[in-house]
Amino acid sequence: MKIPEIHIPIVEIPIKRNVKLFIKREDLIHPEISGNKYWKLFFNINNYLKSRPEKPLIITFGGAYSNHISAVSALGKLSDIQTLGIIRGEELEKKWSENATLVFAKNNGMNLKFVTREEYRHKEKLTQFLQQEFPDSLIIPEGGTNENAIQGIKMMLNNDTKDFDYLCSAVGTGGTVAGISEFCEENQKVIGFKVVDDNSLLNRISELTSKRNFHLTDAAFGGYGKINDVNVRFINDFKAKYNIPLEPIYTGKMMQKVFEMIDENYFPEGSKILCFHTGGLQGINGANILLDKQKRQLII
């Protein structure tokens, strides 16, 4: 993987408030390996390939609509590296062809292994078995979060991001917030928007960064992967007003919560707020399939 030779734009979101709101379009970094996924994989892959494995193999974990699974499969195809995805939910094995994310992964050449939710909960044991079976493989944890990923997230920060008071990111496994927290300026505050109901996140992030400049707030809106009609309306209104697409699992919920916090005067007057668009737009297709089955409004 190479550092993309593009400038990631920071776009102001014009709001009639006493604060200024901006979004950094990390979703534009690559059409298929977008946002934080690119940077989480950057050092993982490059360091692995330096060891010159005879038959490189990348193994990772994810759910049915995982942005991480999608990104790793695309990277495998792009780099001609074999990939294996360990997918949560054995019931999906018979109906994977109905899932846009899994079809995309398969079309990229990723092999899929479906495991029970009980097996998936014990990923440490599963990882040990896989490492024994494939000793030369690179096993990347769910969401790509590890020490190499933290170093990659550093690449999302540059001179353009230094002049902000608040740095905001959605939180799934915690790696992105940990990396932003570790490498941001001393005066900056980091807010992680939890889209999962996971009480272990605070401890996990604390283990990945030496800083304590971050705060977590709930942005699950009913639970991970749950999409209500208010979420859909917000995403569609946001795109209509600002011409920026959001997906419903991570960035859409983060931006919705940010707007709520602005309305509640959470941010001091004159604050400059930067939100990171972490990509994952591939999730819109899967979400719309579910919404269509439920005869609900689709994401445009």
C-alpha cells in the first residue's frame, strides 16, 4: 500500500450557530478501501509484506455488513493477496448471496468462513487455531484495531487538522479514536461517538493510547446496525443540503449526534469542530435492501 497522492479536503458545513463545523473527507481516499480502513490497514499490510511470506494470506473477522471485511477483500484483490474472512453468524452461509457486502467480498476473491456467534465471541481462541493452521498468515483483528492501526490513523492528522478545538470520530472497535487521541495536538479534545453498546470500549481505547484527552458519548440510536426513520431522514437531508453522502452505521449517526450537541450548546461559543468522515459508504446498499424489505424510506 502507498500513501495516496491526493489532498483530503476539509469541508465546512455551513450552520447558523455560534460554532464552526467541518468534515474531513477521508471517504475520498480510495473508492473501495476508504476512510479509516485504509489507514488502519496501511502499516499492517506493509510491515507484513516486508517479511516476504512465500504465500501471503490475510485473515480477518467481521459481521455481515462489515466495512472492514469489504476493505480487506478489496485490498487483497488490488494487491493479489489471498484473503479469508471469518464471518459472524453461521446462518449466513446459506444466504450470503443476498448480502451486498459479502457478495462484494466474494467477487474480490475473499474466502468466507462462517462461524457461530458463540465461536465468534471467543476470537482469541479462534485466532490461535488459525495461526497454527496458517503460520505464515497475517491475522488482523475485527475492525483492524491494533498497534499498527494506531500508527496508521496518525496519517489522518496533519497541519490542516491542527487548528481545531474538537476532533470527532465514530467508534466501533476504538482504534480510530485511540489514534487521533494519541497523535493530536495537546490542546485538542477528542470525542468518540459510540455506535455500539460496548462497556469495554473505554478500557480498550485507554490501552491503545497514553493520552486521556478523549471522551465517549452514545450515538447508537437504538443499537449497533439499527436504523430508525429519523436516522434515514437526517442522512438524506444532510446529502441534499451539503452534497456529502453518509452511511447509516457510523458517520451518519455521528453527524446526527453532533448536530444534537450543537443544538444543546455543548460546545463553547467560537469552537471549531472537525468530524472525520471514515468512509464505509458501501454499507448503504445493504441498509437499503433491509429498508426496502420493511417498506421504509431508502437512503438516497
